[in-house]
Amino acid sequence: MWPPERVIIAPANAGEREAMRTAQRALKLPETGDMDPATLAGLRGVQALFKLPVTGVLDRPTAEALDRLRPPSLRGE
């Protein structure tokens, strides 16, 4: 589900893994669906760029920031 309804620290189900893959796609990272070190660093970078709390988790504000980075053709998946 995009954007995620809950904070995702470690994907626990198929929906959360799909949300993580969507984030990884926006970050131009391998789409593993896992919270790996590269994804954690990418999320923190986006959070810092958009002046969000730098937590490294995938939450709704971070997902919305990621959407602002993606081309319009890739939004609203």
C-alpha cells in the first residue's frame, strides 16, 4: 500500500514489503522489499532533504517526500 498507513521499521507482511519496494524504486535502489543498510541511508537522506525527523523509517511524510522525487509517470502506484 502506498503511501503506507503505518510506520514501517522492518516489513512484516506482503503489503509492507511492497511499500518498501516502492520506496526503493523511488530511491533507485535494488527492490528487495527489506530494510537494508542502503534503504535506511536513502530514507534518512530524503528525510534530511525535506527537513523531516531523520528516523530512517518509512512513514507517511517520508513516502510523500519520496513521491515528490519520482517522475509523475511513476506516482500513484
